[in-house]
Amino acid sequence: MSSAPIGRRSRGWGWTLSCETSLSSLLAGILFAGSVLNCHAVSGARGAAPVSLAPAPIAEAPLVDDSTMGAGFARALLPVTIQGHTLPFALDLGTSINELSETATAQFHLVVTEAVAPGDKGPHPQLDSLTIGTAVQRHVHVAQTNASDYAEFGLARGLLGTPALSRYDLVFDGPARRVRLYAQPATHTAATPAPGWLPPGITRADCIPMRGDPDGAHRVFFDLQADGHSIRGMFDSGYGWTYTNLAGARLLGLTQSNPRVHPLASEVYAGRFTATWDATDMMLTVGAQHFPAPPILVFDALPRSGRPDDPVLVLGLDAIRDRILVVSYSTGEVCLGGSSAPRPTSEP
């Protein structure tokens, strides 16, 4: 069935909202929640910017301060329903597994079975299903962890890692202190890349490609610069702070003789990681965005799995406190916008 434009002109402003759709897709948009018309605004002015219509999120959660993890520690806590019980789970794009505390399993008498999926070397603990907002995931592998020995849970009763979260597109809205999950579009084309919308404050110019996860775990890697030094970046929504390893510190020139570097008195983070020093007053560049970095913690070993000789700079939630970050698994892109300083140029 051929597509036909549906237009609406706003009198006096010269704008037309043009939606390219077919009768079948229009009916689908009426019958099924989350369907999005491919709409854009057209004006008499040449080069008018497109206007996108965002779908409703399948789930959203606040970015909260979890003092059990340290002063000012921010994290995203999302209600997840398991076998009729709704529990707070932390959204953790820095981990490649889903985790459930043994305490929650015992308290709510949750049934966790052992199952073997194709390609697995052995059985894994598995939930029959879990519900995130309006989305249901079935046969979900979880690692059961003793929360009393594992301080990363904090206020959460479990962690949603990339096996669960990479099925969605995510928007971390720092100014609104919210995170929103969206269903990935069923189809998209080069002409209308998914998502066919971007939140206010974000344009296509703010998007850069994700880089492959060296462990194949769908974690969020991308290119960034710190004070002009190129380094592999990663976004970790499981932690509130920004950090690097010794290899990253060397690449960025963060030695103890650097006036920006401040030794720490063996400060322990998340109950088990020791930072040796931190660095302040650095500028980060991600795509078109240039902005001041929060204090960068330097660890002897990364809190996340990684090779000690592999330099990486990990941005936590503190790095996007006044920005908006889109993690689009559907297009393999990261988009960063919001308040920022102008990007420096080499021109006088």
C-alpha cells in the first residue's frame, strides 16, 4: 500500500507537520501503543530542522542519591516485578550479567531454577520471567549474590546488566534526574534511522558510533578526548563517579607531579575498590560536546573487568549530571547533549 502524506498547517507560522504513513501503519499506530509516525516539520524557511515525535517509554525511573554507596552517589533504580513482587533494581550498563540478591530471593520466596541455554557450558540460575514497565522478559539468567558481602547493591535488590538492558534504547536525563527505557523500533532505514526521534536538547550532530565491546558483552564504549588526549571511553550507569586505571592515567599525563592530581588517603569506593588519587579541572570532548569532567578517580585496578594495560576512561552518572545521554542500541550510537561549553578549535 502506498504512503501518503498527512499534513496540518499552523496558521500564521507557515509550518506543516507532514507524516509519511500508509493506511495500514496508521491503523497500527492507533491499535498498538508505542507506534510512531514518521513525522517532520516543514516550513517555508530553507533548511528547517526536523521535529520528531517520541514514543512513550516502556519504563522510567529516577536518578537517586544512594548514600549507602557513599556521599552523593547517584544511581538509577528501576522497579522490576518478579513473580508478583516489585523490587528496586539498579540499571548497570557497566556489567555483563544480571544479578539478584540472595536476601531478596529468600525474603520473597522467589523461584530460581537451573537451566542450560544453547551454547552454554553449564547450567545457570534462571528466572522464568521479569517485568520492566510494560515489557516482559522471559527465561532471564541471573547470578545470585550474597548482598551482605557485596556492597554494590546498596538500596537495590538486584542489578540489570547489559543482557537485559541492551534490548532497549535508553535516555539518561541528568537535568530531570530521570532515566527512560524505550522499545527498539522493529525496522528502520538509512533515510529514517532508528530511533526516529531524539529528546529535546539532542540533535543528530550530537551522535557518535559505539565501539565494540572487547568482551562482546554490549557495554557502551565510544571515542572521547580528555584535555586533547584520545582515549577509549565507556559509560557505566552502575556507578556515580568517573574513573580510569593506571594505564589511562599514564596516557592522560596524570602523574603525581601533575598539579591537577591529588593523592587520596586510600579511599574505598563501593565497599571494595581503593582509589590512589584523583584528577580535577580536566575537559572532556565527546562528539560535538565539550564539557568539564568531574573529579576522575584513578584505580590500581578497574572496578569493572578490564586489562590493566588497556587505557580506558569510564564516565559515571556524575559526568552527565547536567546533560542528556542517549544510548541507542538500535543504531549502535551514543548521543550526548545538554549544557556544554563550546568545543575548542585550532583557529585563532
